[in-house]
Amino acid sequence: MLFFTPPAIIGGNPAKEVNKRFSDEEIAKLKEIRWFDWKRESIEAATHLLTSSSIDELYEYYLREIKE
């Protein structure tokens, strides 16, 4: 089983979270999307969105094409 850890900027010694990479809303969307559980074909079709900086566009794709 995979667990989703929100991307963050970590620094210091001892290491600690310095800043979040995404907003809380974007993190919630990424947790829901769970793109790493998609079929290979779906990932390949959405590569342009997965590599973009638009979480909202990726989420819309997920709602339209993946979520059943």
C-alpha cells in the first residue's frame, strides 16, 4: 500500500518542514486523484497534465476521465 506524503520543502539539521509546495486545497485534490493507482494507459494519456503545474486542470481531467 502506498501512502501519499504532501510535497514539502525540508531543511535544517535536524530536518523539518520549511514550507509546503502546494496549498491545502491542491494537496487535497492530489490525495483524491491518486494518479499512481491509474492504469498505464490513463497515465500516458494524461502525461501533459501530470507534468504541468496546473493541479486544477489535472483534477478536472480526473473528474471527467478517471473517476467513475
